[in-house]
Amino acid sequence: MPEIRVKSEIAGSVWKIVKQPGEAVEAEETLLILESMKMEIPVAAPKAGVLAALHVAEGEAVEEEQLVAVIRA
């Protein structure tokens, strides 16, 4: 199965984790929500698959282009 690396598009902090490793995800389904400049920005799965790993935790700061999740398609 190919792995899809999901990266943060912006710097901010992880406000809420929506999906957990092992769960199936659909294309464009929200995996987690970042907070940046008082705005909530969803991070979505680019393709359907299974969430293999999360590389962040709620409350953690993330940088732009940081790896946040891996999906097995």
C-alpha cells in the first residue's frame, strides 16, 4: 500500500484531532484542526485510505510543511 504524507499548510497549533490511527478516512475528510491567528483550519486527507499514524498531539505547535499524518491508500 502506498503511503501518503499529510503536511501542515500553515504554522499554528493542533486544536483538535478528529480521526485516530487505524480509522478509515475518505478523500477530503478532516483529520485534525489547526488553530492559527484565531482561525480554525481543517487538515484533510488528500485521498481515501486508513490513517496509519499521527505525528502530532492536541495542543502541539506545528510549523508550515511539517508532517502531521500518514495515510495508507
